[in-house]
Amino acid sequence: MSRKLFCELCPFTYRLSMEKEILKRRLNDLVQRIPFATQRTKELLPVIVYRHNSLIRRRLGNVNMQLQENKATNLALAVKHIDGLLIHPGETFSIWQLIGRTTKRKGYKEGLTIAKGQPSQGIGGGMCQLSNLIHWMVLHSELTIIEHHHHDGLDLFPDFGRQIPFGTGTSISYNYIDYRFKNNTSNTYQLCLKVDDEYLCGELRAKESQAVRYIVTP
């Protein structure tokens, strides 16, 4: 019988281990003095690099559909912190730097999550669908992905009709499992996001046209 890790002893040690990793990430960001993208504007940049819509409510086996409704609420809250974001040359995008903790006090509800490779639920569940959408758009740009974590074979939020290749999914967990990309170009980019009755909608825009067009295939 293999020896249990400290985080596996009980819920308290698991929480303690999480808080340790959260603190380590915060300290590391402070030490590195990373220039994070924070400026948002309602004015749209002129060039559409890529756009995509992701269906929010999907029937996934016997999963409670209320979790899908809650996910819609969570996504609507989260996109307000990102919509209109400008990523200037030299700046880094971090999904958690913008959204912060997804807590009940902020209005987040229990949604679908992944725990130990299995479907689970937790406050703020569903954020992976947001990082999936952003990642898919970034793949069609000249932006440089610097942090990306996979789902270890489980895809909770497959694109409707499988338009998006399986391996492009992202896993995130506040704040030490992040999704980040950096703008190493001379161009300014913009993320535009919204939630309507059916879809999580996204556009990646830019100040100037890209030198090349990217096509991602399975």
C-alpha cells in the first residue's frame, strides 16, 4: 500500500495544501514583477483575429442539469472581469489575476468540476469552459502561451459537434493552476466575451492585422 500524500490525509490537509500553493503563486508573481494585462475598454479594436461560440448547457450523462444552469451564472460573472481586456505588447494574461477567487459571497454557485479525474462539483464550477474558449482563440493568433494544463483525459466541456480538437482543453484551479499567455508582439490584442441565453461568446481582436493566418486542425 503506497503512502498517502499530506494533502490526501483529510479534507483539512487538502485545503491547507491548496492554500500553500496559492500563497506560493502570489509570492512568485510578486518576485517576478510580471506586467499583467489589466486595462479594459468598451471601444473595440478594428481587426477580428478569431471568434467562437461555446454552447453552455449540455446534457452530460446523468449529471444534474441544475449544475449547468449554475455554470451559466458563474460564466456570466467571470466574463465581466475580462470583457474588453487589452493585452499590450509585453503584457501577460492570467485568468485568475482578472477573475480572482470564485466564492459564494461574490454570487458564484456550485457547478461542474473535475476532482481526481472524475466529474465533481464545487463553487465556481465551469470556469474551464471559459479558459477553453480563450485558449482556442489564442491558438489562432501570434500570442505566446506560457501556462497551459490539460484535463488528464477527461473532457467535461467538449465543443458542440466536436469542432475543437480534444487536446486543446484547459484545466484551471485558483490560482496555482492558471491559464496564461504573453504578448511578445508589437501588436495590441483585445478579448471580448459575453454570455447570452445559449452560448459563451468570444472574440479575439487586434489593433493591426496579423502577418499570417493560423488554422488549427485535429
